[in-house]
Amino acid sequence: MDYLKVSSKSSPASVAGAIAGLVKDGVPVNMQCVGAGAVNQAIKAIAIARGFLIPTGLDISCAPTFSDVEIGGESRTAIRIAVYVHRLAAPVSSANTESAEA
């Protein structure tokens, strides 16, 4: 299984675009992060990707797990994040959300 590898220097908007593209193509999305900064960027990317996808009738959620990985000959603990896709009953537009909030 391949993972989107996210680092502390990854652009959340770029990662979000990759997530949204894979989701729209029906490809399973799994991410791997090592370190708090990388996890932070990955979670921001998921939030941004939700904003891209909800208007198209898709929503996503995620589940993190720990994994031991070897990097440069050293054993490190990574966070792996599985992204799950949910189909909404109808696409949500900004007009629908504004009237629902009023």
C-alpha cells in the first residue's frame, strides 16, 4: 500500500489537492507522517480537502494509527492516517449553508 508522505515542510494546500484528486478518482488515500509538525500539516490538509470535496457531494473523515518505520537505518514511530470517503445525499452549496445557519 502506498502512502502520501507528509513532512513538516509540506504545503497543506498542495497535500489537500492531492487528497481531493485521489478521492475524486476513487483511489484509497493513506498518509504517513513522522513528527508533530508533519501530523499538523496532514490534519490541516484534510480540513482543506473537506472544503474542496463537500460542494461535490463527497465528505471525508480520517483515522490515525501508529506504525514503526525505518528511516535512515533508525526505527521511528510514524502516524499513518487512513482517509475515508462518505457520499452526501446532495451536494452542499454555500447558499444552502447560509440559509441553514440563519
